[in-house]
Amino acid sequence: MSRALFAAAALVGTCLSATPALARTAYDGVWLFDDTPPNPGVTMMEVTSKGDKVTGRVTTRWYGPVEMQNPRIEEGVLHFTARNINDREHPTRDWSVAIEGGKAHLKGRIWESEVDGLGRPGTAKDAKARAFRFADLPALGAPIPNPLAATPPMGWSSWNKFAEHIDDRTVRAMADAMVATGLRDAGYTYVNIDDGWQGKRDANGVLQPNAKFPDMKALTDYVHSKGLKIGIYSSQGPRTCAGYEGSYGHVQQDAKTYAEWGFDYLKYDLCSGEWFYADADTVKRSYHEMGAALQATGRDFIFSLCEYGRFDVGSWGRDVGGQLWRTTGDITDDYPTMARIGFDKNGNPGWAGPHGWNDPDMLEVGNGGMSADEYRTHMTLWAMSAAPLMMGHDLRETSAETLAMLTNRRVIAIDQDARGIQGKAVRKGGTMEVWAKPLADGRVALALFNRGDAAGSLELTTADAGMATVTNVEDAWSGQSTARLPAAYAVPARGAVMVVLTGK
């Protein structure tokens, strides 16, 4: 619905609430909610009726006005459905309202939020005070040049291990561990704070960190002193995925704040913004708005687009200033989810290359939910895919085995190859897949994956690499070299082999 229609609907609602004699049902008028949970933050319900036709909406802090779809009164109860963002399996949800003791008992669900609260009668003046304030979205501007990220970004992010329970002390500890373990020297550069750092805005609208982050500038200075860079997180919606303050209506202001604090990277997550920006045009414009705002600060920012691969994001991600773009929903620390993302959901390889990368989400290596063979498959898939390598475990608890996996210089070199080609499957048979990734020096990386639950074996051939002859075969994991390919490779269940071929 356009803003003009919203305004018209609000006017009708306020007129009815101001003249109760015109009310057609017990639900007509304005209902105020004072004690509902902050997610989604229901503040008001407005209902009007004319004859048998009922219309209405529920106003929330997260999503603004939520229109009632197919509202009807059955056996004295108002029923309706509402659009349910971010849940593709349940595009709508059922809601109900019952009048109890002169109050409106509203029950429903939107995304992960349950609504169950009582609303008291209100007035037209109340409705005006609680009306959602819309922010203007600029037209799509010219492509934004951004020469950063010639190779996929590498680093660490807080979300997979700590979710929103992250603080200044932990971020500093991760920076210390990056240095002490040799991860920094292996190429892991960014220490990224995900959701959960935000506090409230001051009287001028400037966003402040919460009490867990007492001094953002001091934190960025500390991370920089370790020879590292640091990232932060926001959403173009009113709220982030964890319910913290988003950048809606404050995009340029927030970009300026991040720059003044000294950040080098921004992950921008659609979350509640999907309610406002639900089609390709508005999603692109919302990312371009922040991309342009970051550029206007004069500071270099890696701009990470997180909108879950919608609208062929890889085909336009560079144009809005992005260097990486999520291609799927969130990864979790289990083989089925990781494999589904890595094998089947990581975007068009033609979109990837220097300064722009398909992002299958962060690494789970070290979090404990998979076996060593499964984690080796995880790392092999991400390296063959030229994916960003963002660790997601507690770096202070990195085992020797995990550290060896994450710092293997040959595997990292395949991921970071200057040619920037995203590898892909060249042969499939049963549970086996063979992937190829041409490298800048003329060699070709081959990976053999066993997606089955039992050990298997398969031959790799020179044809898999597009070569006629091979003069050297290097095992990327062990470093051992041979002059020719063996008759077959044994691959453990859910395991992987990765080799680099020299030849022509």
C-alpha cells in the first residue's frame, strides 16, 4: 500500500474513532498496546467497518503498519491473516482479536515473534502520536566503483558462536587470539562484530553502542593496533534480526558514525527491512543507499550484502557498492545444512571474481558440530568456491587440528587465487562429485567430494582439469606431490580430496 493510501486509511480510522456512533462492530476504532514484547513491538491496532466489510492494520515498531488480509468476524471473533516476512514456508500467518473486558486481545505470529497482548481503547490523537514514520528511499543511483576485495575477504565474525551475546572484551580477546595463533599471518584480517552491539539513539539521532561496548573508537584502535581490521553490523530496517536498532531513516547518519568510530567493514542485513523493501527494485535501492553513504564518508569499507540471495543479487551486488553478497539463508553447524549451501546454493559462478564474491555464509570449522572429515569438506568447498573465509568459532579454544585446517597455506592459496574463479562441478556420479577451479598460474585445482554416508573411491583424470598431460600432482591438504594421478582416490564418508595439477 502506498503512503497516500496509508494516510487515507489512517484518516478513516481516526474519524471513526472520533465518532463512536459510526462504529459498526465492537472492534472499530483505535486500540493501544502498551506492554507487548519489543519484538515485533505492537503499539496500535486500527479497525474500521462498513456494512459487512472490515478493514484494519496493526502497527509495530519492527515492521510499521501490518495490514489485515481477509479480515472477517466469525462467532464474535475478528480473524485475519498477515504477511509473514522472512519465512518462505509460511508466507502468511493467522491472527485473531477477541474483545475481553473492554480490551482487544490480539494474538498472532510474524516471523519468529509471538504476539499475545491486550489493547485498550484509544483516540484519534493517540493514533496520530503512534503512527509509524516512514523514511524516504532514494532512487537507484549510478553504479558505485569500489576496488576493494581483490580476493575473498578473510577474518572472523561473532555470530556463529556468540550470536547477540557479544561484548568489547570478547572482541579484543578474538583479536589477541588471531595474532597469537598465527591466523592473522595466515591471511585472516577482519574481526567483525555482528548483531547485538547497538544501544539507543541520542537526542540528535546518533546511534550509541549499548553498555557492553563502552567505547567503540577505543575498540577499533585496539584491533587496528594488532595489525587487523574491524567490522560492524546493521540492517536497513527499523530493527536488526536480534531486535536491536537498525538504520531505517538514519542511513547516512549511521555510515558517518561507523566511519568516525574507525570501522572498515559493514555487514548490512535485510531482516525487518524486508517488510519495506520486498521487491527487487526497493531492495537494490536500499543497498545502494547505504553503499553511497559509506562511500561519502571517504573511508574504505568492505560492504557485505546480506539478503539471502534474492533477486539474483550477484548480478547487481557490485553496482550498489558491495564486495560480497550472501547467496543463501544462515549456515548452521551440521553437515546437511553446510552441504546443501556449499554444493547447491552458492550462486552463479559467473557472478564471482575480483572485487565481488558469492558468500555462502561463515565458516563453522571449530564449533564442534561436525566431524574432522566433514569440516575438511566444508573448508574444501569454500576454498574451491572462492568464498569469503570468515571463521565463526571461539578462537581462544582452537584445537591444533582446527588450527592446521584453517591455516593450511595451500588451501588458502586456492581460495585466494588472484584469478578469482569460482570452481564448480565438472563430473557427478552417485554420491561422488568432481570440481575444478583454474588458477592464475595455469595450474588447476581439483576436488573430489563424497557426499554419501559410506566410504568410496573414484579416479581423477586429466580431462577433469581440462588438460592433456600432467607433470605434477600436489595434495593440497598434505603437501605431498607425485608425478601422476593415482588409479583412484579413497574418500571417507562425507569427506573430500583436493589436489592441484600442473600440466597442459
